[in-house]
Amino acid sequence: MPSFSAFDSRGYRTVAPREGYDRWAATYEETVEDAMDVALLERVAVDWEAVGSAADLGCGTGRTGAWLAARGAGEIDGVDLSPGMLEAARGRGVYRSLREGEVGETGLDGDAYDLVVSCLVDEHLADLRPLYLEAARLLRPGGRFVVVGFHPHFIIAAGMPTHFDDAESGEPVAIETHVHLLSEHVAAGIGAGLSVAELHERTVDDEWVGLKPKWERFRDHPISFAFAWSGTPRRD
């Protein structure tokens, strides 16, 4: 797979995900647009009200959990590697439980969830396979795994890592970023025993240019994607 370093146009100092998201937690909500991930969740054909239990892997500040709760999803458990992000998520009051951990090794009970969701996480993983294997382990038969991420095309075309401005120095700091082609997601999902149910891709459109006028040069470029995967079918 291609290395992000070959496309990096910023050269920002780079930190590991745990450190980066801890330092970003206080201002994360001010900088991440719903157009990136929530807009794609709305396209996925899942009956959210029928979700009795969900696992939110890489839950961050709880944006996804709050979205699921607002749409009628039942009990939600969140996992994230950043204590700072977990503290923000806890303040939302929508999670049954929150725990610190890796998305590929959550410690949650297997065969326990109607839905597993992971948003804006995959670009920080050197290997996608542990995420998909863990999602498959967590799902009940017939459950869905929804993963939303930065489109690899955009990461390559823009040469822009996930980054934030340091609260003290104002310096832009990058969080370790990896490029995963969509074919790599397919291979990881199939290898975990899952089946592709849906794939949605969003491009830079009028809404995006309104949010970020400097992105006019990226108009019509794919910027994010959402895969929906089906777990092992139920056996009657």
C-alpha cells in the first residue's frame, strides 16, 4: 500500500494518535465538520431505531454516539485510546459504558452487538485487519459494521494529514496518518468473514466549499467514504 510520506505536502511535526487526540480533545468539536462523516451515516440503509446495542470504536468526543442516540439506537458502548476524548464523550451522557482501549482489541463481549461503527479512525491504523476482525467478533449474527473514513484519494491528492493547532503554541501538529485504498478495506472485511452491503462516497461539493472556500481546487474530488458490512447471517 502507498505510504502517506510520499504525498505529504505539509511536513508538520507528527505525533502518535493517543497523544494527538488527547491534545486535540478540547477543540475537536470546533474543527471537525459533520459533512465529513455524519452526512454519510445518513445515507446508510440501517434501521437505527432497531439497533438494540451498538459498539462505537474510536468514539472520540462522542459525536457518533450522540447521532445514534438521537436516531433511536439503544445501548451504546464506546472505546477510544484517548482519555481526553473519552472525558468529552462521557459528558454527553449517551453511552452505557466507555473504556480506554484499541479498536482492534476492545475487551468488549463478543457476539453482543447489532451494530458496530467506526468513524474517522482507519487513517490512523497501520493495519486494517485487527479492526475488521474485532468488528466481526463483536457483531451478532446478521449485524452491521459501518466504517466511515477519509477517502484515500483525498489524502493523496491533498497531501494533508489529520492535524490540529496546538492550544499553547498555535503550531499545526499532524497525527500519524496512513493511506488505505478501498481495496484494502475490501480485503480486510472479506478476510474477517464479512460481506459488503453498501459503499457510499462523498465528493467536495457546494456545501464543502462553503465550509472551506480554499478547497475550491478540490471540487468534485472524493473526500470521504462509508462502507456497510453484513455479519454472518442468522441461522433459523
